Amino acid sequence: MQYDPTLIGALEPSQLAVATQRKLPRRRLGRGTVALLILLRVYVVIAIPIVGYAFVHALVAPQ
Amino acid sequence: MSDDAMRAGFAALPEATEEVITREDLLRARDRLQVLKARSAKRSLRLLWLLVGPGVLVMLGENDGPSMVSYATTGATYGVGFFVPFILLTFLMAFVVQEMTVRLGVATHRGHAELIFQRFGPFWGYFAMGDLVFGNVLTLVTEFIAVQAGGLYFGLPSWLSVAIGVVLVVCSLALRRYATWERVLMALAVFNLLFIPAALLAHPDGAALAHAVATWGPLPGGMGTAFFTLVLANIGATVTPWMIFFQQSAVVDKGLTRADLPDGRMDTAIGAILAAVAAIATVVATAPLFAAHADVSQFASGADFATALRPLIGTTGATLFALGIVEAGLVAAMTISISSSYSLAETVSARHSLNLDFAHGHLFYGVAIGSTLVAAAIVLIPGAPLLAMTLTVNVIATLLMAPALLFLLLLVNDREIMQDLANDWRANLAGGTIVIAIALVGAFYGLITVFPNLLGK
């Protein structure tokens, strides 16, 4: 595949693969945000086993 | 560019010299050149045609095997009533969510997984990826359940239809060009609309449909555990974590820029409308089973819906329904496996694009092929409870959606990376309402599962 400067001009510089490989800096999360993230993590940790229980219960329950 | 953006890593962009240009860049540039020509010639329809793709694919892709089975179960259990406007509402919700991913993609030119890792760090990144991988593997299994179920209707043995499905997924990866992959999948996704003629063959009552939309009723049987399971399954049939990851990465891979945002939104809206029509058509097509008091709890797979519908809507209608189920599974298997590829490659900073050749995309293509093979193998386990798995996967997808949406909202409000494309208060109100609603419905489902007598019988 031939390099063609005119063709590459169709891309914005920030779209080049080499540009997207540069990492963005970390963002500092506030206490409220961290609390929300933890709350939803707890929610998932509690909810998924309940779904698992419901799934198994439905399978073993007499029809 | 603002100072904040400069600090955020967009500064000192490289010169586009021959040394830094990759095959991926050249292929993307070729697609972009067509877009720029169409825009300068003010050919708006041509421009829209060139820019549609990620939105249509994500919406029709989410009308997948488990989703169509959820809609079929809904139609067979409740007929035409409450769930018709409810499905419209869920697709409106999907549009609100997916539009944010388009903005994130055009503003940052980065995928969702890499943004979470880079902005929030690996601790939260691995949680997000854990949710995604868990949900994607389960969902991919159910896509092959759909392919297998459709095959059974046509008399194909399970192993053969699953093997054909695997070969087609792998062949789609062999295209090694995003634009071609996207157009091939869009052509396949059109078959999702097969549920519309199937619905017409069920001779739907237009007045009943209009009444359902206007009144959100009837709701035969009231609000019990089965009702809330279907509410969750129908939400999970419309908004799931893989959609967020997929569309953002696809927008970046396609090369959409800020100038393309209106068409990116239009693409998402077109996809939502098409998918909503197909979903409601599925409810309508299976409504005769409700009228006939069919017991769908005994159905082993989506193929049983087609078989049970044959005496009610005819062989043609039932065949269209079975073909639709196969298409739903197949297109979703292709998009979900790529969603896993994008995200895992982004997580480990490996190259991630459908424009990569195999030599540079070992991990990217390997993840898609590996996850496809694992899912296909699980489906072939004898005696697996396939219909129960299918409905449960949608419920799990809904539960995983709340944390995924919070990450999305945090990113789309991050002004350092979004600048003027950050959420305004209306988008935050809509997004926040969706997170709270999904979390509450999920919590309520948990309560009625643990305390089944909470709502009576």
C-alpha cells in the first residue's frame, strides 16, 4: 500500500494510529464519584448471585 | 485547542510522515476522502450513506438472539399491550445512551475501554472490563443458541448450524477492512426486518396496537415476578454494556470526526427506529400464541416459537421467524465478538482496528476467534437449559448496565477530553434517570426473587 501525503491529509492528525497510542493522563475522581462507583459495584456483586439463584431455582423447581 | 486539552495528551501531534503511517491509517484515509468529497459537493444523502454504520449495526446487532426470544416470550405471554410502548421507550433510552458514545468517539478518537483505563486507572478499568467480558461471553453463547435453534427448525443438526455460524464469523474477520466488514454486516442485518412480514402474516389488529401505544395496556396477569423478569429482559434486549464499547470503537475505527456528528446521530436514530420496528413486529408475530394460551415456559429454544407459530401464522410466517432468529444470532455474534476484541486490545494497548492485517492484529483477531469458539462449544453441551439461559443473560446485561452507564456519564462529562461536546444538563438528566431507573428495576427484581410472595402470586 503506497504512502500518499494527499490521501493522508484526509485524516485529522489526532486520528493517526500513532497519535491514538499516546496515553491520556489520569483524572482525579472526587469522593462522591468514588462512592457512587463503589455503590454500583456492591449492587452488581449482590445482584448477580441473586440472578444465579433464580436461574438455578427455576431449573430445579418441579414443572 | 484549549490548555486543558493540551494537558490531556492531545498536544504535540505527530507529523504524518511516511515513517509513522500504517496500513490502518491509509485505509481509513481512503474512506475519509470520500466523506470529504461528498461534504464539499453538498451531497447530503451520499454523505449520510457513507457515515451510517456503527449506529445501525449496534441497534440491529442488539436485536440479537436473546433479545428476539425475549420479545417473542413477551408477545406469547402478554400479547399486544403494555410492552409495545414499553419497547418504544427502551429504544428511546438506547438512543440517548448510544448518542453519547458517538460524541465520545468523535471528540477523543479513542475507544471506550482505553478511555476508562487512561482516565480512571486500572482499578476501575478492570472492573469495567470484567463486567464486559462476563456479559459478552454469556451473550455470545446465547447468539449461538439462536443460530442452533434456527438451524433445528430447518432440520440441521446442532453441530452443523453452530459450525456454519463459526465459519461465517471467522470469514467476516478475514475481510481485514473496516468499511467492507461494516457493509457486509449491514447487508446481513437487514434480514432482522424479516420479523415484519412475519408479523403481518399474524394479521395484527391495528386498533389494538394503537390502543396499546396510547394506554400502555392491557397488562393481563398484572405485575408479578414474571412481569418484572420480562421488563428486565426487555431492557437488557435494548441497552447492554457491549453496545457502548462497540459503537464508540466503531465510530473511531470508521474515522468519524466532529463534523460528522449530525450524521452519526442520524445513524444512531435510524438504527433505533429500525430495531424498534423489528422488536415490536416480533411481539406482534408471537401474540397469536398468547391468544391460543400456549405455555412458552416449556419451550426449549427460539425454534419452538417458530414451530408453535406454524399452525397460527402459516409455514411462510414461521419460516421467516426462524430465519430472523438465525440472522439475529449471527449478526450479533459478529458484532459482540468484535466488541470484545476492541476492548481487550485497548486494555493492553495493543493495536485495535478492523483495518489491521493479521500480522499486526494477532490479539485483536485472536480474541474474536477465541471467544467465538468458546461460545460455540458451550452451546453444544448436551442438556444445557438454553431458553432459561437466554432470558437470564438479558437480565444480567441489565444489571451490568448501571455501572457501565455511570462510567459513560463520567466520561461524557469530562470537559478535558470532551470540550464543547460534553453533556449538557438535559443529557445528564436523561442519562441519570436511566441509571437510576435501571438500578431500581434491578433491585426490585432482586427483592421479588428473594421474597417471591411480595407481589402475591
